[in-house]
Amino acid sequence: MNNKLHIVSLGCTKNLVDTEVMMGKLQHFELTDNNEEADVIIVNTCGFIDAAKEESLNTVLSLHDARKEDSLLVMAGCLSERYQDEMMEQIPEVDIFTGVGDYDKIDELLVEKKSRFSDSVFLIDGAQRIVTGSSYHAYIKLSEGCNQKCSFCAIPSFKGKLNSRDLDSIAKEVEGLVKKGYYDFSFVSQDSSSYLRDQNVKDGLSLLIQRVELIEGVKSARILYLYPSTTSMALLKNIAKSEVFHNYFDMPIQHINDEMLRI
């Protein structure tokens, strides 16, 4: 197989982490910004809202129109997972389809030239990744899935219930990135304030704060995507008094609107 890779990550920062995992598995490829010379083209899609779906489809099709002969076009991620039967039937331009469970197997899929959809969602534990966009900041994924039932959100339907990473796994990843020169971290998931509740731990984020504060070399951090019903005053106070975590509270406003939640 030739070795030029063009990769596109759409949607949220959680998708970006998964894209970075794929890049970590494909380090033997040379990255190229020119999709017309790429031997492999990967689009990590978003399937959350209509605008994101349209962007994902348009990106896949436009890349197909410009790609060279004998290249491989891969459609991965949330849109592919959510509508896998429809996508495989309606977009014959794509050579390989995969969803949200095989990011760390992307090298195998390229060799096999086969589509694959695993039953479970990929959790980053131990997977090597190539951090993009910064020489000092990295996103850290806390969990996959979500136990909330917001009527406007389809994530639980294709990513399943909350599945938290072990605290040791997260600490090990942060420590490894600190050794590479990273010192600023954003911790992300679908519902970060529910972190570790699937392991019967009520305030997992407070434990995370305590653990990360002990890692020498971490200078700043923040937590994205809190949820009103699982965010406690104790958690907010722990963030407020932390010398590492910023007083930064990212909470989608529609979660507090009763009319929106009824739609």
C-alpha cells in the first residue's frame, strides 16, 4: 500500500481525539494537505444535527470527486455509525465504512479493505495518539456514551450508556503527554459531570481534579460539558479552589429550558 494520508476530522473535540488515535495507528503514512495526491482519505464524520450531517456527506463526496485512481476513501465516525445501513447502500463512492468502535483498528481495515462496525464503542484506554493543533494543549476523553435522555440528542442511541475510563488510565495518559511537553488539558465527554457514576462513584470529577493536581508539570486544565442535574455545588467549589483547573463551566444552555426538553 502507498503511504500518503489525508484525514479530516469533523464535529466535536471528542471526535478529534478519535481522529488522533487513527493518526497514531497510521504513523507510517505521510500526512498530506492535498487530498488529490493521497493514497488513503479518511473522514471522521459527525451525525449530531442536520447541519453536521450535511457537512459530513458533502465532505465525503467532494473528496471522492477529487481523489486519484486506486486511492481508498474511508467514512468513519458518528454519522457512519448512526446510519450505517443507509450510508453503505446510498454512498457507493466510499470504499470502507466504519463507526465509533474501531478507531484503533484502522490500520487493519485498510489492509483488509473491508467495512467493520464493532458492537462496542471505542474507549481510548492505552491507545497511542498524535495530538494535533497545539504543542502544549491536549484534549483528554473521560468517557463514552451518556445516561441522559435529552429529546434533542441522539448520542445515546448509537454510543450507548455511560462508559467511564478508569482514573488510573486518564492519569497515565496525562503523565505521558506531560513528558512530551504538554501542560494544558481539556477534559471532555458527553456528560462530564457524570464521570464514574457508572462505577458507582458519585463525584468522580472531584477525584479527577485531586488526581490531576498531583501530576507534576500540569499547569492548567478545564472540564467541558457539564450537565445540570449531575453538577453539584461541591464540584463547583472544588473547581473554584483548584490551583490548576480554571473557573470555567461549559454547560449547554438548552439543558435548563423545560420547553426545549419537552420537544
